[in-house]
Amino acid sequence: MQKNWLKTMTLLLAGLLTLGGCGDGGTAAVLMTPVYPEMAPYPNEQAYVNASDGMFDSEGFSDVYDAWRKARAERRNQPEGYTDGTVDFTRQAARAFLTGTEDNNALLSPLNVYLALGMLTEVTDGQSREQILQVLGADSMETLRSRADSLWNANYCDDGALTSVLASSMWLDRHMQYHTESLEKLASVYRASAYQGDMGDPAYDSMLQDWLNEQTGGLLEESVKNLHMDPETILALASTVYYRGKWGSEFQAENNEERIFHSPAGDMECTFMRQTDMHGVYYWSEQFGAISRRMEEGGRMWFILPDEGVEMDAILQSDALYDLLDPSCDWTDQKTLKIHQYIPQFDVSSDQDLRKGLAAMGITDVFDAAEADFSPLTDRKGVSLSQVKHAVRVAIDEEGVTAASYVAMMMAGASRPPAEEMDFILDRPFLFALTGTDDVILFMGVVNRP
């Protein structure tokens, strides 16, 4: 029997799941829920203003602020080398999933895909597992588990100043017998909650969809409604991330202007956010120019503009792009000058099947029922991975960035800048990359049509 594996990678909005019934088969059960870390809240300045005289309690505010800042720093203090392999994985994934877009937008969440594949290793063995480990750049399960745990801790934040929340879940068939050790690893390493019900029951599907919509704030509702667990599904996994952050320097709506964006499908009028007379760093290569904008509580968003006449795929296939995005790389072609930024507002999304791209990266056995090894999960033979769906949505406006993504796996430019100042106008197809507080890439994409 073919096994369908559902793994969802979604940029998630943390929240409680409302459980429902599962038809005549019985009520779905919650088997376990993760414990999320308690975080020192970002202090509200208004709470330290005396209502009677309007005086600000600076000492009281400083004490709470210092405690918040210390707690934030402790979470970012992860073991040395925990991001090893993530840059190379992003390089492989971007080349596999962002090239060949023609005139469409194409988006990717490298961190989410990385963690989703990490979860897949917990229920595979033999060559099936080794292929995934090799793509993830990990020499052992112990190494991968340590990295996944550190990536989770470094990128989890829900303190009122930044929302960057990761979550995951397992959806089990009540009629199946599972090897509990692999499920326990999913719960401990990936903080996966667990639910049990009747596969193929529309009410159980609805629970999964509700969970995903809640975790993504409804951002991916159109894609989520197409996810179903058919009767042959023996397990569904969901791994989610939600990000919402503010620019370090917000745009002002009164400075917006309407401009033409030269899309491959034809010129279109867009609202461009404009910030002039800003001193910043401009980066360049033989094929593109780039700037980055700092996010308020860490991380930044890169904007990469291909030079005129340079194909987007040529940049994605080159090493220069990934060297630029690698915080350990010493990028020499950069200059601080006055940059007049013109960045189009956008709300872009994509929904794609990752099977072909994963196979090109070297993950093949899990898709072949004759070769796949899911023995850590079940003794059942003929289990394989039949679907791998990835949906992503990223939006930017004057205040900041909101982004969401999910992966579903079913078993059954410019040259050297001028001397003093320059215009950086994203009025033709461009790339973006959003990094987390530890500079790991959360989202990246090709914007052909804002």
C-alpha cells in the first residue's frame, strides 16, 4: 500500500487549535502538545508613564528592558557551527526551485524546507535517510538534530517586538500501529504536537486545514483548502514558521509614488515606496547590484537587481549570489553612499510541487515504493512519498514584512556605483531574501510581477 506523507511548512502565526469531530469513526484525539519557551516580553513604554503627572519611570523601564534584551541575547547564543550547511542547502534549493520561472513569481522558504526534510529523516532509514542527510549537509542524525534544535531556538521569537514562530505537528491514523521512538524524536527535536483520527474523513481534513490556517494567520487559505488526507494516508506531518517584522527605518506613505514596473508579461503600474537621501551600503558583482534593509529586531531583507540584459537564472546559478548572502563571506565590492531607494510594494505568492527539484538535489529513494525505507515509522511495506507541495506568500509595505510558507508531503543590477549617490529602483524583475536574527535565510524569491 502506498503511504501518503503530508508535511507542511508554513510561516506560522502561533495560536490554539480548535478541535472538531471526525465523523462516525470517533472524535479525533490530541495525543501531545509542545511546550513553547516563555519569553521576556518587550516592555510597553506607556506602562511606565505616571497617569497623574505624566512622568516617565525611566529606571523601571530600563530594568525591564535590560531583562528583555538579556533574554533575547541568551536565545541567540547557540553552539558554534550550528548554521553549517544551511548556505549550501539554500544554494541547492534556490537553483532547484526558483529557476525557470519565465514570467511568474517563484518563492521559497529555505529554513522551512530544511526543517521539513529534517523531520523526514526521523521516519526514514538506510539509503533513504542518507540521501536526505547529504542534501542537508549533516554527517549524522546527532549532528542534524543538534542543528535543527539550535536553528529552532535561534529563530523562535514571540515577545511582542518580533514574531518569528516555528511549530510542527503529526497527524496519525487511529487504525495504524507506529514505532513510537521516531514519533518521540519528532516531538522532542521539532516540537511536534500529535493528533489522531480517521484518514479520509472530511472532518479530520478540516482539522488539519484549520490548524494550518491558524498557524499562518489565514495567509495561505487558498492553498491550504486543497490539502487532504485520503484513506491511504498513514501519516501527515506539518512544520510551520510565521514571520512578521518591522523595518528598522519605516517608509512614509506620503512619499509613495506610482511608477511603471517592467514585468516580462508587460508594463504595469505599481505603488513604489520611496526613501531618499539614505546613506547605506551598495553591493555589486559582474551580474547584479544589491542593497539590504535592516529589520527592527534583527535580520535584514536583501534586494538584488540583475544588470540590464542579465537573465535571472544566470544569477541563481552563479555562486556570487550565495556568497553575498553568506554572513561569513568577505564581500569586497561594496561602497557606502547616499542611496535613493524605490521599492515596489508587493504581495506575492507561489505554490509548487517539489518532487522534481528534490530528486534533482539527490533525494530519490523516498519516492520509490520499492526503494523507500520507512522502517523507523512502520513495518508496512510499499510506503513511499507521493506529494511534496510548497506554498509561500510574502508581502511588504511601509511598516515591514509579513511572510508565510508551507510544504506538503503526502505518502501514499548595476555595475560599480557612482562616487557620491545613486538611485536604486526596482522597476524590473528582482530577487529578494529575508534573513532571521541569526542571518539564516527564512524566505527568498523571484518577483516578476509585484
